[in-house]
Amino acid sequence: MVQKVKKQWFLLSLVFVFAAVIFDSSNILVKIGFFLKGNHGPEVLIFIIFIISGLLIESDQIKAGIQDIKSTVLALAVIIIIAPIAAGLICLLPLETGVAIGLFIVAVMPTTLSSGIVMTGTAGGNMAHALLITILSNFIGIFSIPVILSILLSSLDQQKELMIDRGAIFFKLIILVLFPLMIGIVSKAVVFKTGQLGQFKLQVVNQWMIIGVVFIALSGVKQVILGSGLSVFYILVLVSGFHLMLLGSCFLLVSFFGVEKGRYESIFFMGSQKTLALSAMIQVTYFSEFGTALLVCVLHHIVHLMMDGYLSTSMNNGLSFKNK
């Protein structure tokens, strides 16, 4: 039991933070969150997250992952093309504006920074290839997020109120994603010796930073979430359906292109998972008045951790996908 709790501490921590902020009758946590938000807390945490991500990147792993071009292209296709299309199809339903925005934000995000790589390894896949997809999708996301998000937002009835400054968001992604990522990569190559970083448990630090971003974002939308009532349940259904659509797309691509076991795991987990840290930051910065948008981001992350955790364990226990 203790081992299971330790293994799922990040998921449990997200649930705990969510409950703590929402049910804090004193609103002390909300006040702390507002203070941090007013003093650039989300931006600082995102900056640190990507510095650490750069420090975690192994150059040898990148070289190994580069060799699998077909799987890389398929995973990126799911992340950049299929996910926004899936979100657009779901949003043909009569959804509340905040829910639609949240789903759009999730859809345009690059792949997750940590859990997908771990689950790929658990399932018996190529972790080096998963790492490469993470790096590429986050670099590409700097250019794709402003464009694709604008296109998706234009499909909503309130499009005039929801237009975003592409140049501003592009500049913010350069500063908060590309720049710190390069700092981390260069620092690892120049400053630190081989194996020296292992003692710092950087992956755990990164996950705590993500929890911090979510805490600040939740603080700003507590009242909206409390007023959402039963919408939590239908959002759970929506994000579950969205994630299943991405997993189904991965299955079809893997089957159609004949990707073998040992190579397709990274397509499933990296193609379908979305980073929470950046989505929360986008919601706080540009759509803070739509609290349910953040709820969509957080619930999708929890759902994909649960679904993919089960899937990775099943793959490890012998589940495989036969190619046609």
C-alpha cells in the first residue's frame, strides 16, 4: 500500500492541492495564490521547470531516439494535428465557453515533460525516443500554439472577445520555454560532471513546480469552480472521451504503418499526454476569467495519468497491439 502511494504521489498531490484550495473556508490559500500570481509566480515556476527539463536531457539518448523517424513523425502528428482536430470535433457539441477554451488549451499543448517518458519505459518502450518527442514537441509548440489556438478560438461564437495576441504569446513561449530549456542543456554540458545531477532528484523537483503552478491557477478560479456544480462530472466525461480519441488515433496509426512493439509505446504515451504546467500558465495569463478552463486542464491531466498508468502496466504484463 505504501509503495502504491509513493508511486502515485504526484497524482495524489494534485488531488490534495485541488481539495485544499477549494474547501479552505478561510481563503488563506487563495490569498497566497493571488500574491504569487501578482508577483509573477507562474512565470518563475515555468522558467524553473524548463531549466530543470534541460538539465534532465541526455545527449546520448537524443541521438538514439533520432534514428526512429517514422515513430517520431507519427507521435508529432497526434500531438500537433490530431489533438486539435479531436478537440474541435468535441466542441461541436453545445459546450459552455470555458469548457471549450480549456479543451482547446489542452489540445494545443506539447507532450508532458515527465510521466509519458516513465510510462513508455514501464511499458517496455524506447525511453530515448520518448525523450526526443518531448523535446521536439515543446520546441515546435513555441510556434504552433499561438497559431492553432487562435484558429480553434475563432470557431467559438464569442471569437471577438477571445482573440489572443499571437506575437505576445510567441514571445512569452520563447522566454519561458526555449530560453530556459537551452540554459539547462548548456549548463549540463558545461557546468556539471557526468552523473553529478543524479543526486538532486530533479524530476521530483520539477513535479513540485508543476503542483505550484496548478495551486496558483486554482486560487484564482476557486469561486468559478465552486459555482460549476455538476459540470465537473460532464467535464470528466469530455476529457476522458478526448483522451480515448487520442489513444484510438495512436492505435490506428500504429496498425496502419506497421510500427513494432518496442517502438509504438512512445507513440501512445507521448502522443496522447499533454503537459499541465504550460496549459495552466496559458489559462492564468490569457483566460483567467474562465475558471472552468483550468478545471478541464487539471481533470484531463488526472484522467490521462490514470488511464495511461493502467495501459502501461497492461503492456508490461503482455498486452500488445497486432499490426494489420
